[in-house]
Amino acid sequence: MTILSDSYNGWTNYSTWRVNLELIDGLDPRDMGWRRLDRFDLADALKEYVEETLESQQAQGTLALDYALAFIADVDWREIADAMIENYDMAESEEDESEEA
């Protein structure tokens, strides 16, 4: 079940957009072990990272944590992983081009 619509700001849904914007944006995929992982494993690592982040912010078993975990259940983790890899690849190729010039 999506919260607002079938898409949101170019992302699958609001949850995916918001989690990417507020919790994932700026992370380097290498910090998540991406070079050793395929996109599916990276997606799982991102989900685990966000869950741990939420749990560290809230006391276990609180209503707010339950709502936060329910919210992230709608996130398309593979979409975020794909975007993260694509952004990294683009930045890396731009860096290579500037070194060649």
C-alpha cells in the first residue's frame, strides 16, 4: 500500500522518496559494502542501516518506533540502491574525465 500515490518526485512512492532524502542521501555506497555486494544485497544493507538508525533514536517497543518501522515497510530499497549505484558511477566517470583533461 502506498501512502500518497503511485509515484512521488520521480520515486516509486512517498516513503521511498522521503527515506532516501532524509536518511540515505549523501551516503557513499562503498560505506555500505557495495563493492562486495550486488544491488539486492546493497538494498538489504540500506534497509538494515535505516532500521538500526531508527531503533537507535527510539526506545525499543515505543509507538513512534512502531509507526516508523511501518512507514519504511513501503520503501522500495532496490530503487534506492540502483539510484545510489548510478549516482556513484556517474560521479566516478566525471572524476575520471577531469583527471584525463
